[in-house]
Amino acid sequence: MGVVRPVGHEERLSLIEHLDELRTRLIYCIAAFVVCFSICYWQNHWLLETVNKPLQSTQNLDGKKRSQDPLEEAARFQIRTGAAQKQAVAAFRSASRFYAALAADSGLSLRQRTLARDAAVQNAAAADKQAAAAAAVPTNRGRQPITLGVTEPFVTTFTVAAYAAILLSLPIILWQAYAFVLPAFSPAERRVALPLMLMVPFLFLCGVAFGYFVALPRAINFLQNFNDQSFDILIRAADYYKFSVVLLLVIGLLFQIPVGVLAVTRLGVISARQLGRNRGYVILALAIVAAVATPTPDPVTMLIAMAPLVVLFELSVLLARLFERRAERRAEQEWDEDDDPAVS
């Protein structure tokens, strides 16, 4: 399989050996993706249910919030109709027992007992019909995306499994990419690059988690309830999953700000003090990036995406200052050792 370990900076490989290493690392990346895709496709029902949860959480079925979406109004009508039918079942059965007791009363005339018996039978039959109707009220009232083509359910499931496989295999792919370019780094550059490369998948997964649990439900809630009284809101599966993946991907990439800040500060392009002094311009730039990067035009999603970016920027500036102070102390110690006659 060729070279699979990171090549040292001092090692010299021929073009064929480099190509052999590239082929080997691509095979490892493809194998990792295939394994992750197999797992995701095997669990595609759970995967689709997980992706659909933010969509279902935007429904207003309890009527606490005013909503004039015709589909939600129909769902609320079904819920209340089912509750009324269950209540009617108890009422009809009570009336049936009452009329049955009257039919057995010898103090009534034959005609009255006959009418009571008929009423008992009719109420019992009505109770059975109401019970059957109540049982037939849809229990799966969660909002589901729709498909329009014959092959779209299969293609959409395949696509979502592929997206999830890319997300799961991303740390392995990034490591293989880092190991391939590692020989081009000097030992000093490697000390800078290694922590940053380790931060990339971690921050990306944090961004995806933030997007899934915080940004995506609020974005969907805002967009799906906007002018909902004027539309029958049907959500196509392909469009919904594309929107979700793009939003999560964008937020995951935006969470790489600490990597960029630490890279430019540790390489000496700019200092943490200069970043702190120009904080206002940076925040303005983050607002523009959040507005352009988010796939929705609403300000709610932009602010939700921008808030953690500001926090991450401030934390990365603090971390850069700590690294700079450690580097300054290390330089002072080396200077003192060079000036110490006993050492020389």
C-alpha cells in the first residue's frame, strides 16, 4: 500500500513515491467514506428522523401561538375532533346503560320499554362508531417533507446518507490531507500547524452541533411561519435537506475563525494586540460574513450565526495573547541563557 505514515521533513522521495503516497491516502479516505456511508445508509430511518426533528419542532399544534397555516389548522382540528370523539364515546356508553336500565324497569309500559331498548342499542352502536372514528384519527401528525418524483425517496435517502458519511469521515480525510502536506513544513511550522489541524475537525463538529440544535430550528421556525396565513406550506424533501446541509456546513466553516486567528498570530502576520484594537472592524466583518454566508435572508438566522462567531473571536484573541506571552517568556529565557557566562 505504500507510505501511510507522515513523511519526515528531511526525507527525500521521488515523484513516483509521492504519487504512490497520494494514491494510498486517497484509498484510505475512500475506504473511510465507504464505511461511514454503509453505516449511515443502514441507519437511514434514524438519520432521516433526526434531520426532520428541527422541522417538526416548528409546528404549532397546541394552538398556544396564533397560526393561520391551513395545514396546521387542519391538524389542530383533527386533534380536537379526536378528543371530542373520545368524550362522546363515554357519553354514548353512559346513555346506553341508562336506557338499558329503563328497558328492564317493569314499572314502564311495553312501548316505553321497547323505546328504551332501542335507544340503548342505538347509543351502544353510536359509541362503537365514535370509538372507531377516534381510533382512526392520525397519530403521526409531525410535519414531514414531501417527495414529488418516483425515484426521489431513494435518491434523497441516498444523498442524506452521503452527506452524513462525509461529516463522519471528515476527521480521517483531514488527517490524511495533513499527513500528505506535512513534509513541506519545517519543524517550526509543524509546531504551528499541528494544533491548528487538530482544532479544525473539533470546531467543525461544534459548529454543526450548534447549527443543528440552535440555528436550524429557529431559522425554520421563522421562515415557515412567515406569512403562513397566505400559503399552504409544503416542504420538498430535496430542498429541505439541501437547505439544512448548507446551513450546517456554513456554520461549521464559520466556526474555524479561531484557527484563522491563531494561524495569522502565530505566523507573525498580525498580533493579538492589533486584533484587539480593531475589534469593531472585525465584528462588522463578522456581521457581513454571517449575512452573506447564511442561506436565508432573515436577520434572525444571521444574528444566531453571528453571536458564536463573536464569542469565538474573543476567545481566540485571548488564546493568541497567551501564546504570545509564552513565546515572549521563552525568548527572554533563551536570551538570559545566552548572556549567562556560566552557561557559555
